[in-house]
Amino acid sequence: MPTPELCVAFTCDTEDNHPNYVPGWKNLGSDYEKNPAVINWSWSKYWWKLRECFNGKKVPVTWLIRVDNGPVYDQMLTLFRDRIMEFKSSGDEIGIHIHTWSWDPTLSKWVQTTNPDYETKIVFDSVELFKRNLGFAPLSVRMGWNAMSNAIMRALDTNGILVDASAIPETASSGKFGKRDNVYNWCRVPSTPYHPSSDDYQSPGSMRILEMPISSLFSKESKLFGALVNRFSGTSVLVKLVPLARQLNLTPHGHFYITPWWSPSVYDKLISAYAKKAHRDGIAFLIGTFHACDILDPKTGIENPIFERCITDIIEEISLVNDVNVTYMTLSELSKRFNANPS
Ligand SMILES: [Zn+2]
């Protein structure tokens, strides 16, 4: 019997600070209540330190760089081009992170659109900006706020993107933060990678693009707590709830979302569940995700050691998995590995 294989990828939504309407980010968040928006990049002074948490352990990161056709446009690509190219040349992957937002003149806010024609245009415009600035095409994507529709999936596939990791199985949201974003539905999606149908992004079909859901292990408790958190998103009640939830080991996340804000209790369970899956099936694919801006503590304005420790502990935990060959990969490498050997 060959040794079971655990293929691991860490993907990062690499963009500006969280919006200032996300609890805790009032002072340091980006202002999306203006057109043009006022984008805050202050987390980026710790980008090298964040990367060192992975790179020190020779773990590649898939940096999914924020591009859209408003409010951010290609600001990130132009501001950080040299750094992005340096990361790419040393083995990290540079993919794309697209938010499907439009300016609502009535509300005077940037909000997520659900118009399929406009979603398609945003994907095409964003990939074009990416290629024009960096000189190569992205192979990997995660959509902003986990957004997905048939129009978006088809547009990603037409643009030659090999893999999307926006899916979070068993979750849906009709809009958080006063209904302005986080509109998505991944209720029916399989938990294992699949090539989607062009008529139904949640069902297996024959598109070339691969959907690789973020690894997940939802419990009844995390689902109930997640519904409660969604209910209070954007309110100060949530800010008060977070430290208490950490003490009680509660997290609204059943997926591999690496965050300094909630209890890390799900990570051990996820890692051991995927190690078991590798033993059972011969191979398993573990995909985690995080926001680069979480390296900044919005209360102190300096780096957040809890986040650094969280990442270090996760990598340490994975290295301790017994009798399994662990291979760290970029997201597009992971998709190629899956396509070569679907499980
Ligand atoms: Zn985002």
C-alpha cells in the first residue's frame, strides 16, 4: 500500500483592509460609502511578516489579488506590482480575487450586484486588468464574499481560469451588513472538488474549470451560531460577542477559514478529518483560506500576534499528522493534482 497523501493549499484573499462597516474596523477600514471609495492599505506594511509565517516553513501561499471594475479597480496591482512578481518568482501563486460590486446612487454605497450581465462584465474587466498589469493570466480565483452564479462561473471558465475556491459547502447568505454584500448560495454543493455544469454551478457537469470547495466540517452548533452571527453582522453586539465566543470555544465557521477573531477549535478537527480521509481514500485535498488584512489588529493599528500564532500552530499541527505524506501546493497545482487523480 502506498503512503496516503494529504495535499494542502492555503489561499489568501489579498486586498485592502476590511470595510469600515465590518465590526471593529470603523477607524482603519476602507470607506465604501464614497465614490470613489477611500481604500486603506495599512495592513500591507506587515505583508512580509505574514508571508514569513508560511515561507519560513517552505509553505507556498496562493495570493488572490483583489481586482474589480470598481471600487478598487487595479490599484492593488499597480501599488504592489514588484512585490507580487517577487512572490511569484519564489514559488507562490498569484491568482485573482474579484468583488462583484456596483455603486448604488440611491443608497450612496458600494453594494454587491446580482445582475448576471453585470457580473459577467465585472469578471471580464477584472481579468483584463490583471493581465494588462502583470503580463500573465490568473489560473486561480476566489470570488469576493463567496459570490457565485452561473454567469460568474461561465465567465471564469471562458477566461481560462482553472480553479475556483469560492464554495463553502452547506452555506448561504441573502446579504450581511445591512444586506449590502455576502449574497451567495452554496447549499447544494458537493464537499469534494468537481467540474461544474454550465447550467448549475452547484452541480457536477463538464466545464473545464474545477470547483475546489474550502475544506469544511460543519457541526450543528457551528451552523446555529453562524446563523446568530449573520443576524448581528454589522452591529456592535457582534464585537462584544467575539471575545466571549473565543472563551467558550465557539466559532461560526465549520470551514477552514483561518482568522484571529474566532475560536481556533475547528482547525484540529478539520485536519484530523482530512487525514482520516487520506487514509481511507489514499489521497485528500485540504484547502484553507484567510484574509491578509487580518495581520493588522484594527484596535491597536499594529500587527496581530494572535493571527501569526494561529497560522504557525496550524502548520505545526499538519506536520504532526502520522503516516501521511503531506505536500503543500498552490491552488492551481492542487487542481492539476486532482485532475490527474480524481478521488
Ligand atoms: Zn474580498
